[in-house]
Amino acid sequence: MVPDPTHARVHTEAAEGWQWELAVRPPSAALAPYVHELQGYVERSSGPLRRRELPGLHVVVILEFEPRLRVYANGQETDHACYAGGFVAGLAGTFTLTEHFGLQAGIQLNLHPLGARRLFGLPLHELRGHTVHFRDLVAPSERGLNEQLAELRDWDARFDRLEHFLWTRLREAAAPNRAVAWALHRIDQAAGAIDLEALAAELGYSRKHMIALFHDQVGVPPKLWARLVRFDRLRRALSAGAPRSWAELAIECGYYDQAHLARDVRQFSGGPPRQLLEGLVPGVLAPPE
């Protein structure tokens, strides 16, 4: 049985022509290994608003309350789609653009890859770099989940309903692969700076077999996962705002050198490191070159 949840924390912000409400609640203990956070949101703007969503370490589920977001193909600014009932975005090696025209509302669910593998019951390489309809990954009786959530009275009631859905599916699913879970932990401990041949040897697998397991359970090969770990650490370091040089940040975040940091930032964000800093930390001076 899922333990009683804590209450959601609701944050509001406003500026000229823009309003934002964000409700956040940690998952219950039973779901915590698989779910990072439950987030509800309502955003209003005086006109169209486009965002650059950077790749991360989670499979993202968006359950929209209407109207629908435009979601652009990975790394592109022309081809887009809308997803009735919400969508699931697999791990990717580049950014994704989203756009709305004055209003968006819904719930975002950030899943650990092993949680997504267990929840949806399909090899995660099928989601890599793709955004798919939520309804295509669940039973017919579950396809109206976004509408059920929208009709509930408040964020805690919505999160309770969502946790019930998650727990019902997860308890009936096969357990995640323990070897892959251990390997992910080792890569995170090493800040992504790890010898993958040595990691495979520690697992007792060939490199080829380890890569196959990652494709199935995580959706990306271990080398790309390690790069995403480093990029995630860089984003968090920049958001913290402490003034450090790019060379210092490269070492701190597990990069071989500053050039490797710059290469990954360009691939994952579509721009140079300074542009990433300006987008993440408005008003904070860039680190010295």
C-alpha cells in the first residue's frame, strides 16, 4: 500500500504579461526509486512562448489538461506535433523545443529510466529521441488519465490519483535489472568519468552485452548516459551560481577538459557554454574564460 503523501508545495510567480503556478510534491517512499518528482503547473502569457528543453536523466511524462503543447522534433525548429492525452519523451542526445500560445496546464512526471522501463514494459531504446502519445503506452482504461486529473479539486488530489495509477502498474511489473541499476549508480558516483571497459568487467559482462542491457533498460548506451550525467552536473553547478572558470567546471563535472565540456554543451543545448549559462542563471556573470 502506498504511504500517505506529504502535501504539495505551491509556488507562484508573476511578471508583466506572464503568470506561473508550480506545485511540487516528492513521491511516496514506495515510488521514490522510480519517480523523481511530481510537478503540476499552470502558465499564462500574453502571447506565444517557446522553450528549449535540454536533455536530462529522466524519461518525461506530460499529462496535459488542455490546450496542447507543440513539441518539435529533437534539435529542430520546424517539424512539430501535438499529443492528445499527453506524451512521453524518451532520453535524447539533444534539445527539444516546446511552444504554447498563452496557456499551458498539466502534470509533469520525471521517471528514472528503470522506472519507465518497468512502468511501460517496453525496451527503452524504442523511446530514445522520440516523443510518443501517452495513450499508446497504457491500457485503454488508462488513456483518459489526463482528463481525470484535470477534473480533481486540487494538486494533492491529482497527485494522489497519479500515485495510485503508478503504484498499480509498477507492482504488477517485472523488477528492474539489478546489474544495470548498479552500473548506473557507479557511473553517477564517478560523475560520468568512468572506464566503461572496466565497468563491464566489474559486472562480469562483455562490453557488447552491457551496451545491449543499457539499450533495453535505459534507452541509451552507457557512453551517452555518462555524458548526460556530466551535463546534468554542469547544469546544476551553473544554477548554483558560484563563480568558477570553465576549466574548473570541466574538472568538477567529470569532463576530460574544457574542450570536451564545450563540445557536449553545443550538442545538448544547441549553443555555446556562455549561452547555456545565460539561460540557466539570469543575472549571474559568466565564469571567466
